[in-house]
Amino acid sequence: MLKKLIPVSLVLLFILFFASAAFCLPVQDLEVITNEEYFPRIHQILREAKDSIQVMMFKACYYEKYPDSPSNILIQDLINAHQRGVKVEVILEKGNPKWSPTKKNEKVGRILSEKGISVVYDFPFITTHSKMLIIDSNISVVGSTNWAYYSLTQNNEVSVIIKSREVAKELQNYFKKIWNSSLLKSP
């Protein structure tokens, strides 16, 4: 019995080793950002965007009483990028109309769409919990950070900034899949 298991085990190990290598994507640079590091890095990256910004966010908040809040500044960064010719697309979560994140996302969606930015909401019966950005088809940001006050200033959060065209392409394919399945456009 043992003689039969050894060749099978070796074949399985060989397959696992080479199959996993086939799914690896090359990365030029990877930066881990935690807690309060997120806002200044993302603010910088959005200001430097040249061609495109794609955002998929579970919760984005705009605070009228606090114009200099970090999330307001990031939202303004998207508007500024759009105004300088960068293509900006945003996917936001939209669930129950009485649910707080839905109301906050609708507000942000209105602000962005009034400035000419393309905004869609996910399919109503599916929660889009992603927090993701793709900049210039080369820089990807994925992690736990929502664009809300506590996420950007108080919570323990972690995200990674990945410089890789291959990773960005994979995430763009995922973004397009969600975008195309979204039925709700921003009012």
C-alpha cells in the first residue's frame, strides 16, 4: 500500500508546486499600509493619477459639517482627477434603502455623478464588501479600509498597495464584471 502512495504523493506534490506557480502574478512593488497611513498614501496616489481611477467601496461618507475630513478629501481627489481628464469610475454598495451605508453611499454617488463621474451601485441582493482602487492600470489598493471617518482615523485597518500591471488587469476584470452586473446607476 505504501509503495502505491509514494508515487501518487509525488505526482500530487509536483502538480501542486507547478499549478500554484502558474497562478502567481508578478509584482514590482508591494507596500503594506495600516491605520492612519492609508489616508496620506491614497491621497497622494489619487493626486498623481494620470489615466484612470476605478474605485469599489463598501462604504463612502461625505460630511458636510467637516469639509476637511479625510473621506471628503479623497472624494474631492476623485473629482479633481476627473476634472484634469482622468477617467474615474466608482462602484458603491447599495442595500436596504433605510440602511446607513446605503444612504451615505447614495449621497457620495450624487456628489460624484453631479461632477460627471460615472457611478453605479451593485445589484441590490448582493453585498459588495470590497474596498479596492485601481489607478492607471498599474497600481492596485486592496484592504479593509472604508472611506469613512472612523476607518480613516480610529480603526485598526490594513491595506496593501500593489504595483503590478498583471494584478491590476485581474482586478480590472473583476471590477468590470461587477460594473456590468450593476443595474443601478447614480441618480
